[in-house]
Amino acid sequence: MTDTDSSGLVFFHFSNMTTSCVIAIDFGTAYSGYCFCLKANPSEIRITHWGEGDGVKSLKTPTCILFDEDGTFLDFGYDALMTYKRMGQNNKSFFNHFKMQLYNKVSSLCVPYSG
């Protein structure tokens, strides 16, 4: 089951698992992030910090993605940005601020996991 709040965040509820949890994903135009909590302790919200390996500690990461020449996924966010900078900025497989290009091209980006 999914819910969307007034800010547009989509919340996935996984209740058929041994441990139920709620996951919030913020897929933003410039930055993205997520957090989650276990149903047994909903006041303990767990948040990922991005970019720590690159000297950044942020609740969000740039919405960018990197693929190799064959179209295989390499990295997302700070990892994609830093790898792209190390490789040289002529790599055509780096996509930044791509969210709005997906608008009206995908029927549903939110598919709840039911496995």
C-alpha cells in the first residue's frame, strides 16, 4: 500500500513482512533522499547520510545518475558526481537533474513491492 502526503512524498507500507516498516522517498529535481522507520518503533526515524566518503554529510544527495558505455548502472548521487568528475566531464552517460525529463514518460514511478 502507498500513501502520498501534501509535500508529494510517497510512503510505502510493507505489512506482509516479518518486520513492518514505512519508507519515505523524496525523489527531487535537484536532490533526493529517503528515511524509514519500523512499525514497532515509529518515533525512531532512520535517515541516511549521503556523501560521507567524499567529505560531505548531507541528508540529501544530488539527483544524478551515472551509466557506463553499455548503459549499465554505475552510481547515483554524490558517488555518481564524484566518479564523473574523476573520469573527466566528457562522459555522455552522466545525467543530472533528470527528474522532469521523466514527467509524462513513465505511467507510474511508484510501484509498491509485493513480494
